Amino acid sequence: MDKHCLCVFLILMFFPAAAASTGPSPSSCNPNAKEQRSIRLSFKFEDIGRLWKIIDELKSGADPAVEKWNSLVSGPGYESLIKEEIPEDVLLEAIRTAFLPSKQIQQKLWRDEGKSALHLVDHFLALDSKRREVTDLLLQLNQEQGKLSQQAIELACDYFSLQASEGAPHFSVAFAAFQKDARGYRSSIVMDPLFALEAGNNLVYWLAHETHHILRHSVAVATTPDGESAKNKSLVWVLRQLQSEGIADQIDKPHTFFGEGYLAHSKFAKFFRNEVVKGPTRIAQLNDLIQEIKVCQLECDAIDERIRKVAVMAGHPLGFFMADAIEKTLGRDALIVDIGDPSQFLASYNRAALKSAQKLPIFSESSLEYVSRLFTVGSPMISK
């Protein structure tokens, strides 16, 4: 680790007061509710400092002690990523394969085989190649986190019911490398530093998107016994995705994927926009699948897979299409009034579609009735 990076790492790790002095003041989606629990957001940088120490040791040909690996995986970012989506052994082997000299033959084999974990290897290599730029960015974010956090919370609250934020938690943004993306889990956001570096001034929109997920989770309704059944598992997941991502995408996608957005010309954004255009077709397909699952028994002809295929890109484009239709036709209040209930999201879309001059397709009454049986009324999920 060069002297510049080491100095910045020490500032971030051992002088948290520097962050606290400019840190986020409590904010609320409803400033008029004096008794309302405030929303707090704080940045955490431990994961990256620990990762760079491990990388440097691996480059020297030594495999770090178990204690150092344990320190890495117990950091706020990697602990969440391992718990939610990346197996610990896969993560650690990817880091070793990227930097340990004795693993370079294995890295070549992975490339020849097209191994799925190779994307992690390449991402860690890219991170290390931009170490100075990332280090400078993290120092800047540490200094500006108060203003940035406030802006992100305000943007998220624009799409969140005022009455709903009473249960909103104090949560953190942990910077940890995994891929050019971010994640909003139950009580924390994980932000990839290369993703943040590429986003530049647009980072606030991605922070707001993930902040919105945490706020919404605090009021998300639970599933009923029907919703917990095996045949409805994928349908429930898709419906939650449509509402959660559809509304959160209203915060960032107009600024990043459309018009002059910094990602507007990327293949990913073009694919997203093409899928939004296919929204009417996807609505009809999803409605047919809901009718099919309503009467199916046992295996249901691989309907789980077919439902997820309709919700392309984990439901982002279709959810965006539906949320956009609701807001433009019925107004934002109609979009967020029942923000924790996916069944009401479908019902609101239907009202918007019937009122729209575009003659949009709707879900059948039978489909709406079936979906309503999958979620409780006014009963929030219990965080696991």
C-alpha cells in the first residue's frame, strides 16, 4: 500500500470524528411529525482498507492469516454480501485467484472455462488498478457524507409515504468491492467503490434508490400462508420486486438511464428502455401466468422459472413501466400510499391503465383477487 493510500486509510479507520463532524443530521420523511423517529445514514469504509491490506500480502506471495480473512468477512459490507448473496468461500477464493502468484495458473483455467466467479476476479483486479482514484474518492465522501446523505434521504422521501417513515431505521452505507452496483438490504446499503467512482455526481441518485429500499422494507406487509406456499414463492418475489424496484427506479433512472444520463448510451440502459417499451406485453404475460398458477397443482409446469422470465432484469423495467403509468395518470400520492403492499400496486396500476389514453392492458379481477390473498393487510414484515 503506497504512502498516499495508507494515510487516507488511517484517516478513515482511526479518525471517525472527522466523519462525525460533517456527518448526517437526522432527517425525516415527515418533518411535521415531531414524535417521528428520525432517519440516519452513516458511511463506513473499513472493508476497503482491510481488503487492500490483504491484496498487498497476496501479491507478495503470502496467504494472509485466518484472523485477517475473518476481519474482512466480518466488515459491515462483506458481512451483508455474504449473508445475502455471495458465498464466503467463493468470495475469498476469487480474491486469492486474482492476486496470489501461485493461483495465476488457476486464473487462466478459469478464463478458459468461463467460470462464473471470474467476474469477481476481474472486478478486484480493476479495483486495485484504480487504487489511488478510489482512495481519493473515499476521502472525499468521508468529508461530504453529511450533505450527500441529506440529499439522498430527501430524494428517497419524495417517493415514500409521509406516515410510513416512523419505523425507519438508522442505517449505514458500507463501501465494499463486489461488482459495479449497489445493494439495499434490511438495515444497510453496500456500495461498490468502482461503481461510486464511475457515478461521480450521480452517486446521490443511487444512494437514494437504495435508501428507498430500506425505508420501504420497514413498512412492507407480510405474506399470508398462501403467499408462503411453494407454488406462489416466485410470484410473491416478482410482485415485491415490481413495486420495490419500480418505485425506487423513479428516483434514479430518469437521471441515469434516459436522456443525457451518464449511462444512457450503455447496453444495459438501452436494454432497460427496450424492456420498458415491452411493458404492455409483459403485463399480459404476467396476468396469464397468475391465472395459470391459480389453478395449477404440484409442479405447475416450471411456472416459477416462467414467472421470473417475465420479470426481466429482476422486475426493474416492468416495475418502472407500471409505476410510471400510476404516477403520470393518478399522481404520486396514489403511487406511494400503499407502498408496502404489492397487491395494491397492481390495483393502482389497473386504475391508471383504465384511465390512461394509451389503452394499456390490465390485470383481470380474478388475478387481482388471487394476488390479494398472498399478502396480509396492514401487517408489516418481521426482519429476519
